[in-house]
Amino acid sequence: MYGFPVPIKFFKHYMQYLSQFVPNLSSQYEKFSGFFGPNNKLVPGVTKSDIPLKIVRSGIPPKYRGELWRLFCGVQKKIAENPGLFEEILEKHKTQTSEHTWQIEKDVPRTFPYFNDIEFDKKLRRVLVAYSWYNTVIGYCQSMNIIAGVLLVFMDEESAFWTLDNIVKEKLPHYYSSDMEGALVDTEILEDLLKQYAPKLYAHFTNCDIKLGIFSIPQYLTLFACKLPKETTFRIWDCMLYEGSKVVVEVMLEFICSNQDELLKRRDDADVVTFLNRQLMQIFIPEVALSRNVLVHGIDQKSLEDARIKYTKIVSQQAKNQSNQTMELLEAHMNTQFSWGEVKSIYKQFLYLSDSTTETGDLPKISLSTFKPLIRHVFPKWTNDEFVSWLFKAMDENKDNNLDFRELITGLNTLCKGQVRQKIFLIFKMCDSTNKGFISKSDFTQFLDVVYQMYFPDNDNHEEVKVYVEMIFDRAYQKSCILSLTEFKEVIFIQPVIVKCFQLETTAPLNQVVISDKLLNIIAPDNTL
């Protein structure tokens, strides 16, 4: 409905949902039409208190959603008080970069990669960059790209900017920070509620040392936008932006309690996370997510705020004692498409490999010499040392000649589970090994020669390589001796060996790629880890 893909295995569920949604849409429009004038704009003078909670919970029609979200977050007042500020920030900082803009550049393409929409990416980049300069306390942190991306589905850039500000500062304070304190606090509250409403399940989690935060924190930070079907997600957002952040905790508690019988059969956190994620993906009926079977009267927002004050002191101390390992694993799970079990398995192998090579500080890292056998085990045809060296440099984001865990798992995610454009960006960086920002004919000829040597070792392929290089540069719209990333994206598909080498013709389904098993065999064939 909104351009988001539906997994084939859940397509039947989606069609069943549409069969109920479409006939009811006209009645939903009738409920809200009195508040709107021409061009689907709110009638002047309408306030949030004029909109009954009951009709908000029944679902805001898509064409009214953006306007009402703006109303619930006080956006029009912010724009009136700060006319033109959004564009002023972008203009003032248009030639500047920071650690935040660097991270934003990486996160924008992987926010909603299936959109493959350059204009959407530009809008998302502008909103996030502007906000990183506006809110200097937070700047930019993980999951803000998802929040801003959802907002841009329903509103313009300036409105998304101010709605994001409202969510970060008022609706979900302390969620979006380096220590994720707000999400940690709400996880503590969730466990307390679980102890009260599902004591048997709480005892089971405690006895099995199952950490609920591994599942809850990513869902809190993204407001369910990465796992739930989108219409269900948007319905939760309708209620959260109207009623307050209590809705997020309510939905989480109800969802976990509704799966209690199955959860009691599972005895490790990887199994729990996998099961819960799969269950989330099947909730196509929003009323299921918004049900109140456990919390009949819901959670009082004031009581939740009081509980947050209580738990913030506890969590603040826990955060100081939080190991780098746990935070690193959680971040990897949130920012890649690897399952929690895969992330833990890869991390074990990473630590094993890094023990004998780390000489550069506290964080474990692996060197090029260690990386070579690892990557060749995963991709057996990648036998050329120069090719592997280019890949290593492209994955080495901070250019310290080592790969930390985040750099390694990000690169593996791109290669094994990434979208086509993510892979193309990685190939571009491999060709541009000196970081010029463009690729010359000699760069691409050298790269292509090496790729051909790996795939056709018995042939002299140089003449064929030269023909392809000339063809590719000739088809680029600038027709110059260099290729920008934009041009490279347009012409790379005519080179069949590159397409085959990096599997650009398709992205393998997640359930067909289990990288951790291959890694496990490299360094622990006897299962000693």
C-alpha cells in the first residue's frame, strides 16, 4: 500500500487484511472528514482535544495521517515560531561535515533499501543532517533514520524535521542517545509489568537468563517500524503520538503476554528473539497489536513517568557498568539483517580471531592477514590478495588498517544480505582504493582484470576487460574519463562478471544465507567455542 514489500510467506495474511481494510476505509474517512477542509488540510482552529481518542484508535485514514500527526506534535506552532529555520540550518552547514553526517551517509541507503528512491533518500538525508546540527546534544544516533523515514511517508521535510524533534525531546525523551537510557528504562518497566501480569513467564525468563532487552530495545527505538507490517505500525504511531509513549509499553506487554505459551517452551534468548520477530511480522490486523487483554484499562501516562524517574537511577548505574560487548552486539543486531543468534556466533569467531592480532587498544580488531582466510572461506573464489585487500580497505571505515567488529559485521551484512545498491557502493569504494571520490579508467581496468583472473584463471582476459571498460565509460552520461558514484550505479549492470561476483542480479532471501555457520567452520571445526 505504501511501497513497502510484503514477504511472500505472509502475502495471504496481507490479502486477508486488505479484504477487511478496504471496505471499511470510507467509513473511516467519514469519521474524520468533519475536521478537514479542501486539499485534505485541517479546518483552521481544530486542536488535538477536538479529535476523539476513540476514532484515533480506530485508525486514521492514510490521506489524513500526516496532518493529524503534525497536529498531535505541535508542528504548526514550531514552524510559526521558527520560520525558515530548517532551510537556514541546511544552508549554513552545506559545506560542513561531522561524525554525525558521516554516519547519516551510511544509514540513509539502508533505511528503506527496497524503496530504491533517490529522491526519498535526499529528503531523508536533509532531515537528518539538519537535525544533527540543530540538536547538538544528541546530533544523530541509531534508529533516528527509521523514525524520520516513516514520517516522510506522510509529510514534507520541514514537518518531518519538527515532528522528529517532538518525538526525540517530548514523546520519547532519552531514547535517542548513545546509551539508549530511555529504552533501557522502559525495558526495566516492562519486566516489572511482566512480573505483575505474567509471573510464570517472568520466572521462566529469569531462570533461563533470557534478556528481554535484546528484543524490546530495537522495537522501542524503531517504534516497531522494522518488523511489524506497516499499516499496523502506523496505527500504533497514531495512538502513540496522540496518547503518549505509554502506548509503546502497552503494545509490547500485550504482545509478549499473548505469546506466553510458546515462550515458555524456549530456553535461550536467541530462540526467543527469533520467535518474537517472526510473530511480529504476521500481525496484519492492527486491532491485535492494540488489544488490551492484559491491561484492560491501559497504563496511565503519569504513572509511567513516575516509574521512569525511579528506574532511571537504577539504569544510569547499570549503564556505567554495561559491558562494551553487550552494547556492540545489540547495535550489530539492530543495524544489520543478521539474527541475534548469528550476531552472537559471528562475535565469538571475531573474538577468537582477534586475540592474536590486536595491538591497537582496548577494542578487539582483526588485521588484513587474519581477514584473508576468513573472507575466502565465505567466498571461495575470492582468491586474489589484491582483491581481498581492496575489500578490506573498503570495509575499514576509520582507516586504521584494522577491522573492528562493527566494521566487519557491517561489511559481511552488505555482501551476504545487503540490497543491490549497498553492494554497488561497496564495489565503488573497492575500485576507488585511494578515496578520490571517483573511478578512473585505469582504476576500473585494474579492478576488472583481477576479478576476471579469479573467475577465469586459465584465460587471457585483458582485451575483453578493455572492451568492457570502454563500453561502460562511453555509456556514462558525462562521457568523461572518470565515473562518479551516481554514474557507476547506472552502468555497472552491463558488466556480467561483476554482477556474478557480487550477486547483483538478486539479493538472496535471508533464510538462505547463514553466514555464521561458515565462519564457525573456519576457526572452530571441532565446536570448541
